[in-house]
Amino acid sequence: MDLAYGQGWTQLGELLLALVLSATIGLERGLRNKDAGLRTHTLVGVGSALFMLVSKYGFGDVPGSDVSLDPSRVAAQIVSGIGFIGGGLIFVRRDAVRGLTTAAVVWVVAAIGMAAGGGLPVLAVAVTIGHFIVIFGLSSLAKLLPIERIGRPRRIRVRLAYRDGRGVLRRALAEATGRGFVVAEVQVEREYADSDVGRDERRDRVDPGRRGSAAVVLLLEGNGSEPELVAALGELPDVVGVTAGEGADDGD
């Protein structure tokens, strides 16, 4: 290979490093079911590294002694161009901004690819390690700090199974709002026919006029007590079961 034109083993090694590092980050995002996963992050990292190599070596054969070349111009366009991908990952739903963390990770992956293509492997590896420290270390630390929740409501997800046709959902929503929660989203999970209910339950717990059972997932926001809410919902007539967990992270 002709090293004079930037197509040697060194440059291939830089592309391979960008591929491995960006794929590592992309695998983590994909396993967490984020909008941008393995393929997106890998392509962004490798593409950024290639742009850097083209910027460094791609214009070496331009003739003329009066031609002024600025290798940083192509690299600068990566920074602005990657914003279009990041912008497509950010959206607003019910006054909550989603996708900020994913867009930031794509931006960081582009920087890692630029560092690898620019001949700075130590920095590329260091930033990759820093990514995992931020994603896992800081997220765990933030959960231990009460200041993290100051100024924004808590988000919880409640799954409610109940007998349909009894007005249970209406009472459950009223119970949630009365305890300091705002209903951000209601997702109908499944409806059960009468034939899905066992004979004992149909004989002992369900009257002939029963329409069936249903289950919904409520995404709630507020600073109320989650255990008290779950207990109150479980005591409502015709409620079959209640489970609760943390809602999705606003920034991801």
C-alpha cells in the first residue's frame, strides 16, 4: 500500500479502531432499546473517521503551489453535519423532551471517530470509557441524590388489571389525580374475554353480566407516594392486580 496517499495499514487500523469503539457504544444503546442502536453508532463512528482521513490525505495531489488547503474544514463539517442526525432523535411529547441522551451519545461517537481517524487513539479509547462511566456510574449516583428530583415530578408506570364494564378505570384515574399525580399516558394492554376466565372465578367472583377483564398501563407524573397509591388502587372494587415501577428516563 502507498503510505504517501494515506491508504496504508496505519489508516486501516484507525478505521478499525473507530469501528470497534463505536460498535461497543452502539451495542450498549441497542441492548437498552434506544432509538439509535448498533448500526447507527457504528456507521457514525466509522464515517467520521473516514472523513478525518479524507481531510488529512485526500487533497495531497491537488496541483499548484498557490493552492491553500485547510485540512480542518472537512472535520469542522462533521461537527455541524452530525447535528442533523441528533436533531432527528429528539422529540417532544406532552411537554417532555425525549432523546437528548441518545442524541448526545451519537455526537460523542462522532467525536470518537474523529479522534481515531485523526491519529489520537488514546483520546478515542479514553472518551469511550468515559461514556460508560457517565451512562452507568452517574445514573446510579444520581438516583442516590435527592437533589436530582428537585424541580421535576417523579415518573412512575402502573399496570392495572381490572374487570371491565364496572367504571374501575375512571375511579383509578380519580384516585391517582387525588394523590398528587398527573396522568401523562394511558396504554390499553389487553382485553380478556369471558372464556379466558376460569370456572371457579366465573362462578365465585363474576356475575353473569360481566363484560370481561382488561389491563392498562398508566404513566403517571407527580410527587405523591407510590406505595400509598398502589395500596389505594389495589383496594378498589373489581381491581384484579396492581404493579408499579419507575417510568422512562426523560433524557433518553
